[in-house]
Amino acid sequence: MSAIETVLKEDRVFPPSEEFVKQANISGMEAYKALCAKAEQDYEGFWRDLANEHISWHKPFTQVLDESKAPFFKWFADGELNISYNCIDRHLKDKADKTAIIFEKDDGTSEKITYQQLHDKVCEFANALKSLDVQKGDRVIIYMPMITEAVIAMQACARIGAIHSVVFGGFSAGAVKDRIKDAAAKVIITANESVRGGKRTPLKATVDEALANGDCPSIEKVIVFKRTDTEVAWTDNRDVWWHDIIKGQSTVCEPEVMNAEDTLFILYTSGSTGKPKGVEHHIGGYLLGAILSMNWVFDYKPSDVYWCTADVGWITGHTYICYGPLAVGATQIVFEGVPTYPDASRFWQMIEKHKVTTFYTAPTAIRSLIKLGADLPEKFDLSSLRLLGSVGEPINPEAWMWYYEKVGGSRCPIVDTWWQTETGSNMIAPIPGAFPTKPGSCTLPLPGIMVDIVDETGNSVPNGQGGSLVIRRAFPSLLRTVYNDDNRFVSTYFPEEFGHKLYLAGDSAARDEDGYIRIMGRIDDVLNVSGHRLGTMEIESALVAHPLVAEAAVVGKPHDIKGEAVVAFVMLKGDRPVGEEAQKIAAELKAWVAKEIGKIAQPDDIRFGENLPKTRSGKIMRRLLRSLAKGEEVTQDTSTLENPQVMEQLSQSI
Ligand code: 7RM
């Protein structure tokens, strides 16, 4: 059976229960089809009505979509709003005392804050930022643990019109430095330490390292939140404590009136070439995507206790922690810890404790929890759950079934949500009160999202055939550009090969006989390790920056828990190392990559060859390396190789 046939053979179908359908925001397939039909017939009218219904505008827009500079699209371009007002202030008249955030610390204690308290804290911090001369349009880096203050910092930036760029707390000094420089950020917000899984990570020291040697001249201030009692090195005139700068600040800060097309944030993500790209999202369209998916996909109800386990360092944490849940006025959990601490029942224990109704996590977490304790969920009362979500990578049918039966009690629909940093919000996902679901399929596109699967010429492929996933029309939450690099935006996402007209997602996919979509994986050199996006080029650049390394090629291989694991093929400048020497250098290179990029990029497997397999024209044969990484018998003809003897060397793990 071909890969596509294997993927499409799934025939288990799970319709939502009658009870779920009855209470759903969108009930039944007809309701879904009616929305799709409206989008087909009157695309602009469809988005106009939704934007008017769901967003509180300071000044209403008159123009819906401006395509005059395509693919640089504008949405609601003359509208004015503030996203922090939409996430907080507009709830105060009837939900001031409703819990906005339940913060669960690593140690298992928790604290709640109401919408009124969130308002006051965001205003205080926004005023503090202003006192440091942070102005509309300035870039602010946020390098924080998963604590309420990370959300407060993001909301405060949005409130005063500063552009935030959150850097995941697991990234190294080198990665922090690259992002500060690309964004020319004025301020960085961090904490002395983060606390996860009982372990502390020194964030402030990493910031110091990034800023050392005057490498980041744009940075004027470092704001440090005191998460633990650990002392940190201090640079007077540059470093300020969070608790000091909020002292005496007013709890009122008028939201800055922003244009719908002003930039909300930049979030760096890996691509197939070069350094990470600064994906740029603008306020109005992004907010609409976040709200609609909360209602359509997460079937949001005011009584929900919503929990997305992502980190705010990724897009999922932006849209489904910082903005989406707050924009609809939800009560949500912000979790500082990890799923396996103090043990593998942490998630289930927290669902019982906080009576979580809506739970959104990643397949890699589900797979690791199955491995560590498949029977643990039944020890807890998970009856509060009514909806489960999955994001970040394809979910294998076995993990889907376990999630459905053991966690959801065969009662909760699973929304397998396909989307990307670039799309801002869910694109292909079940509408849980309308669609029957199938394990491993993200099902059908949301209303108004013109998804297609095409061949090299841009023509749709028939059901059952694989192709490249594209989106045929611009939609509000799509990225607007790559920060400082309009050319890269066009060539990556609206390439020439499709006449600059189709948004190219970079994934391959296929539809089954019902039109249900299955994502097969990336078509470019991007790996997905535990749901984290990593460019093979980035890891290769880090490796060749090591003094011993002459050349390196990185590929992925399938991994039970992580989805994909990183395999690096390395040629040293000196002789090919063997035995203990090889082990020592491999360990050194792993540590090096962790330091250059972050632990998530560390190769699982390093193999040394006296060369890499190349064609006679000098191209590294990646397809061959992928076979070697998987431990497959290499059936390809290697006779055209410049250096066939290296195949034997590179087939061995050390
Ligand atoms: C949200 C997020 C995007 C890439 C994307 C895919 C993969 C994400 C799914 C998925 C299969 C899914 N943003 N991906 N969700 N593959 N099914 N439900 O993950 O920018 O970090 O990554 O992740 O390859 O292109 S991301």
C-alpha cells in the first residue's frame, strides 16, 4: 500500500452526541454549509458581517478587503480598535468579577485573577512601559516563563500599540540575540528564572549573554520579573525590576487607538532557508480569526473552563491563550509546569481540580503520557470535559483513539486543528457540533477558508491523491509580511510557480473519499519535533559554526513520541572519529547546538562520515540521508555518487 493509501484507509467515524449537537454554537452540517455558501457567494460581505458582529470597533471600517497591492492584502483597513480593549475592557460591564486566569504554578498551587484585576495589572504595566518611553510601534521582546505576567506583558504592549515579539523561554542566548537584532527591539522583558518540572532555568543570565559585548545596541531597558528568590547579576541604568517600575502606576491606561492594519506582533518561525522569519500579524484580521475559532471550533460557552497547554512562545499560546480566550471573555488556565511533573498524571489531576471543560494539547504530549501511564486518566474524575483539541502535528489514529476513549470518555468531540504561525488561527478543523470526526483527520476547512490541494501547476488534485496544501484566497488572519523582508514573504508564501496567487502552506496533504483532509507532513526542509518547528538549515548552520565541523546535513526520522527526531550527518575537518572519540565529539556537538539554538534543536543521533553522499555536481543527496536515518535498506542507485563508500559509514549510529 502506498503512503497515501495507508493514511486514507481510516474508516472509523465518530459523530457528535445528540447532546453536544443540541448545545453547539453551530449545529449540524447544514449550518456549516450555509456559512460556506455565504462565503462563496459574497466573500467580502461574509467577513464584513463577522467583523462587525464580533469586534468592538472604536471607529467602524468602511472597506473590507483591499487587494490593490496583492499579495500584500489589507483587511478592514480604515477601521480603528484596540485589541486589549477587546480582550479586557469590553467585558468589565458584566464580567468584572469573572475569573479570567487561573494560574497554576509548577508546584501545584494556584491563584485566580478576575477580569477587573487583569485590567488593573495590564494598565499598571502598560503605564510602566510608557514611563520607560516605550511608544506606539516600538518593538518589545518578551522572554518569559509561562506565568500570568507573560500574558500581562503581551496585553500591555498591545494596549499602548507597542509590537511584541515573544521568544520561547527554551531558546538560547544566540536565538534571543538574533531576534532582538532583527526586530531592533527597544526593551526586553524577562524573569530572573523560570520554574518548570521542579527545575530552574536562568532567563536573565541568558539575556545578559545575548546583550554582552554591545551586540544589541537597540536595547535600552531590561525589565525583570522576580519569579524566584535567586539573585541575578545587575546592570545599573539598564536593568529594572518589574515590581519597582509598576510601583505607583495608575491602574487606568486608556487603550491607544490603533488602525486595524497596525502591527500587533512579530513571531519568529523556522523556514527551509536562512534564519527564522519574523511572521508579522496585524490587529484586526488576527483578532477576528482568534474569536471565530473560539466560537466555531472550541464551541466556546461562558461557563467553560478552558485550558490550552501551549507556551506563549509559540503561535498557539498567542492565539489560544493570550488573545482568543480573553477576547471571548473565557475563564482559562495558565500553566507554568510540564505534563510529567510531579508525575504523568498532572494534566488529569488538573482537569479534575479545576473542572476543565475544554482541553487543547499536542499529540506529542498525548503520546508521551500514553507511554508513561495509559491507565492514569481513569483514576481521575474527568467528567467536566466536553471538548478535546489537538494541534501542532498529525495525530496518529492510536493516540487519537486513546485520547477519545480514555480522556474524553467517548463523549467529547476531538478537534484536530490544522493551522500555522502564518495563518494566525485554525484553518482546517472540525466544527464539533456539525462534523463527524475521523481519527487522524483535521476534517474540513472552516467557513471562508478556501483550502485546496494542488499539483505542481496549481491544479486541484482529485480525492485520494496527494498534493501541496494551498489556500486560494486571502483571509483576515493571514500574516501580512515577513518583518523587514517583503521579498521573502512573496517568494515563500505566494511563489511565482503559482502566479503569486495561492498561499503555499508548505505541507502535503490528501483528501479521502468524503473530502476529509489528512496532513502528510512538510514538503520543505522543516522538521516538526514534538510539535516545534525547526529548520534543518538552522541546525546545519549551528553545526558548521563549530570549529571541528567541515560540513553537516540534518534530516528528520520518525520518532514514536516526538513525531520526528533530528539526525545529523557530519563531516569533520580532521579524520573521521571512531569509538570513544566519536562519542565524545557527538556529545560536544549536541551541547553546542543546544547552546546555539536551544535544547529542542539538539540532534538525537549524530553520524560521522569522511564525507557526505553527494552527486557529481556536489549536491548533498538528502533523500538518501533520510533513508539512512530511518535505517532503511538503501535501494536507490548509489553508483552516480561521487563517494559511495561513505554510505556504510553513515548508516551506523554511534
Ligand atoms: C499551530 C502550529 C505549523 C506546521 C504545519 C504542519 C504542522 C500543525 C497540525 C499540523 C497536522 C495538525 N504552528 N501542523 N497542526 N500537522 N495536523 N493538526 O503548530 O507554525 O508551529 O507549525 O505544523 O506541518 O505546517 S507552527
